[in-house]
Amino acid sequence: MLRPKVPTMPQPTGLVTPPALIEPTTVIQHTPQTPAPAPVVSPTQVPARPTVQLTPGAVIALVGSGTAVVLVVGAVLVSMLLAVAITSASVAICALVIRSLIASEGKRR
């Protein structure tokens, strides 16, 4: 009744284009150029380095953003601690109620 059919590969219909021909490329070797000589730095001359300058406004912004991050992280941690405390208290109350029900069930018989 149920016989599996083996799929057959369909024959291509329409125009079949041949694959594109790939032409070989030629390799051109260049002679290496000599690098430019490094500039000579005298001991009295110090190379220029980028310096970070903090303006009073930037310092206030850094302190404000740091304070905001500390407050947000603290609030998240306190709320997680509170959630754990409430969950443990409710589990303890449920355990006491179940224990009381089991004890009163034994006394009734």
C-alpha cells in the first residue's frame, strides 16, 4: 500500500551555458624598495606624545556618571537580595503550614 518513491534527477531543460573560462594571470615581481631612514632624535628633543587633558566639566561628568553607575548597581543588588529574602520567608511559612496540617491530621485519627 505505502511504497516509497525514489526521487529521480530531473533533466535540464532550456539552454545550458558552458562554464566561464578563467584566464591565467601573470605575476609581476617588484624589486623591494629601501625604507626611508629613521629620523634622528637628539637627547634634548622629546617626541610629542598625546596628552589627556581633563577640564573641570569633564571631571564633573565622570564623577556624576560613576555615581549613577554605583547607585544603579546597588539598587539592582538590593532588589535581588530582597527578592531572595521574601522567597525564603514565604517558603518557610508554607513549610510551617504544611507541618501543622500534617500534625493535626495525625491527631484526628
